[in-house]
Amino acid sequence: MILILGKTTPKQVLDKFLDALKQQKIRYYLSLDNSAIKILGESSEVQNPLSKLLSYGGEVKTDSEGGEDKFFLSSRRYHSEDTVINVGGKKYGGNNFRVIAGPCSVESQSQILEIAHAVKKIGASALRGGAFKPRTSPYSFQGLEEEGLKYLLTAKNETGLPICTEITSPQKIDLFKDVDILQIGARNMQNYELLKEVGKTNKPVLLKRGLSATIDEWLLSAEYIMSEGSKEVILCERGIRTFESDTRNTLDLSVIPLLKEKTHLPVIVDPSHALGISRLIPPMSLASVGAGADGLIIEVHSRPKAAVSDGAQSLDFRQFDDLMSKVGTMLPLVGKTM
Ligand code: PEP
Ligand code: MN
């Protein structure tokens, strides 16, 4: 059930009620704005403290599995304001627009350093780069793993850019303690053990949409993360699988205004993995701005043709610079600043 609290409910009464739930080992979740409680279990078990709580107004709602209330912590219904997430002094969400940029894979110390310096100068807010790469084929490059993370951290220390990199296994969480944004890749969007593990950290999580995930499945994955305590999830549309084969995936920009209705979480777009073709990245990035995205994550490489992975969709520095200028020109139209 969901309990909507009366506006005048005293904090002591609420705390006492929550204590009673804890004592009875009843699982509950408090909405981010403290206006509602989702309680798993029967209301009869909490009858006594409940009547005291309800004497200050409020209402009890039974939330059916398939109803609107299946989203709670991520839902705009229980937190009307945009969530704004601070990563190294840069804000994601609200009126802010952020660009995360970097190579598909970390290839060497010199490669990631060169790209980090360049994308920082051009205006990126964070550096991306995969160290653990969940590739479709086991014969493709799997990433430099721990060594790659070390190179990313050196790039962070040298440039001051926060880093965003993919975690593929809950057992590896300790290796990511100095990473600023934990990326959950499309292939792992429904790896619930991994979602729960990242939800226990205090780190922002970039949650990519699964290859063929519906919006509801995607938001329920965000709920997995948030129900472990994390408040900071950034959703990332990265294209979905359709019958079209000219592009790598189909960029579903309609999710942006829809998600803005359903959730208070920031939503960014990854046109690189959606399209797979570098020349399509600039127009679809601008379309993402127009649709109301809170940011972009873009693959950028010093020499795209020589990249060990995803070179065909990577922008070089000049192309990235050009794109950033165009994004900057467009932002005032949508009321955002970079
Ligand atoms: C990536 O961003 O490095 C990546 C592998 O993307 P996705 O999980 O969206 O395929
Ligand atoms: Mn890639």
C-alpha cells in the first residue's frame, strides 16, 4: 500500500510509525520528498500506529502491481521537482545540460590522457571510457579491465574531469570506489544483483536502456537501484532494437518527453550507440536537445579510424568541437545552460 501523509503530520509521529514498521520487520520506502510511504505487506499489521498517523489527514491507497503506483521512488507523482545530481561540481538535471565524452574503450594511458585533455577543453563535463567491455562477441576486445580503470583515474587526476565507466559485475564494486558515475550498460539493465549492488553505493548511476526494454521495465530497473538507498540515477536512452538495419539501433527520442512526465530523474541521450554512424551523431544530438534531454554521452576519439572499438561511430576532436558549438547555440531555446 501507499500512504499519502497529511501535510501537518508531526515528524515525531512519522518517526514513531516508521519505528513500528522496523520493529515488525515490515519493508517500507519513504518518497524522496517525504510526502508518502510505500509499505510492502498488509495494512492490518500496522493498524495501531497507522490510525494515529492518519489523524493528521492523508490517505491510504492500495497499489496494484500494474497500476500507476508501480513506480514510487523514481515517480514524479511523489517528487514533483526535477532531481538535480552534482558530479564534481557539475549539475545534471533541472535546467542544466551536460555532455559526457570520451572513447568507447580505454586503450592506453596516452590515449585516454590525450582524449581527456581535448574533451575537457572543448567543454565536456565528464570523461567516459570503458575498461570492462561487455561485447556481443567473446572474441572482441574485452577492455583493459583493472589497468584501464587505473588509466582513467590518472586522467581524472590530471584533468580534474569526473569519470563515468561501466561496471559489469557486482563482485567488482570495490574496484570502482574512485569512479564518479557508475555506468550500467544496456546488456545489464536487468541484471538485478548488479543494480542492487550499485544502489548501495553513494554514487550516481548512469542507467542505460536495455536493448529492447520498455519504458516501464527501464524505470523498474531504476527502482531497483533507488530502493537500495541511492537517489542519484541518470537515465540514458541509447537506441532500441527494431527491424531497421541501416542504423545500429533506432534512437527513440519520444521517450524523453514521456520520461519527463513519469519521472523526476535526469534523462540523457547516447546517440553514438543508437546510430553507429558518426555523421548521424550531430543532427540526432541536436534533435535530443530539442526533445528536452538533460545531456548527451558521446564517443570521441583522437583517431576514430584506429579505435579498437566503435570507431565508425566516434567523433574526432574537430567534429566534437563543432557539435558542442551547435548544442550551445540551441540550449537557450529549451531553457537550459551548459
Ligand atoms: C558503452 O557505452 O560503452 C556501451 C557499451 O553502450 P551500451 O551499453 O549502450 O551498448
Ligand atoms: Mn562503444
